[in-house]
Amino acid sequence: MAREIALPIAIHLAAVAPALLLGIFQLATKKGTPLHKALGWLWAVAMAVVAVSSFWIVGFDKAGGFSIIHLLSIWTLVSLVLAIWFIRRGNVRAHKGFMIGVFLGLVGAGLGALAPGRTLYLFFFT
């Protein structure tokens, strides 16, 4: 089973790293600029890859299939679409709320993945 999920995990982690860095940068810099828009699209694509790749990472729970995390991945994709929809209609407040929510979800999922006993914890700390 480990070989079957190695590629999805690699893709997932390869998208997580730039998503985290771009997200921090996006939150810290001026909004509405051409740079913000360009990096925002890169961030949204990275987050979509993070979410979609999670659907191939299965089998870590006792049932051996999907888990509650996969529902969060669906919500991430929905939130990204809504954030884009709102900004295209000029609703900056809703756009900001969804984007910050997605970023906080990324951070929360990362912290959860680093919890003792989880795969990333074992990889980095043992």
C-alpha cells in the first residue's frame, strides 16, 4: 500500500509548501495589486492541488478509506470557487473571508498532520 500512495503524498506535499509560503505572503502584502492577483491565482491552484491530491491519500484510518479530512478537502474546493466568484462580483469582504478561511484550514491541517504519531510527525521527528 505504501507505494500506491507515495506519489499522491509527494504531489500533496509539493503543493502544500508553496501554498503555505504564498498564503503568508498574500496575507502580509497589499491587496488588489497585479502581484496580489497573480500570486493569488498561483496560491489558488496550489490549494486546489492540495485538496484534490488528498483524495488519493486513503487508508490511514481504521476503515481504510476516506476520512473527515476528505470532507475538508471538498470544503476547500468549494471555498476557493466561492472566493473567486465573490471577488469577480466585487464582494471583497466575502472574498477575504473565504481566502483567510482556506489559509487557516491549511495551517490547521498542517498542525494536525504534525501531531505525534501521525505520518509527518514520524517523518520529521523520529
